[in-house]
Amino acid sequence: MSGENEESRLIARAVVRFAVSLGKTTTAEGVETKEQLEALRAEACVEMQGYYFSRPIRGSEVAQILKRLVRKAENAA
């Protein structure tokens, strides 16, 4: 792991631990790899976003996706 990556990991750890100690939730942005996801989960970070999960999409697209998921769940019930 490069020094820059190690520094980023330590900063993320400090921020997440600080938030957890205050009973707050943090959202990690810019998660691009499974390794980043796992490292953040190990630090108790529960909210993340980034290209690992999805490319940026418009709110209207999110609404369409959610509607399809709700319909699918309703049909399965």
C-alpha cells in the first residue's frame, strides 16, 4: 500500500471513529474498489457512495429504479 493510500485510510478511520463516538453516521464518498469498501466497513462506516456502487445518475433515474423495485416486490408478495 502506498504512503498516500495509507494516509487516506488513516484519515477515513479517524473521521469514522470520531463520528461513531458521537453517535453520528458518516457517508464515505468516492468509494471505487472492494478494498475501500471493506476497509470502511471494518471501521463501522455504514453509508458509502461512489463508482463501486454506481455511476452518477439523475434523481429521475433513481425514482424510476425505485418504482420498478417496488412493483417487483409487490408482485412477489
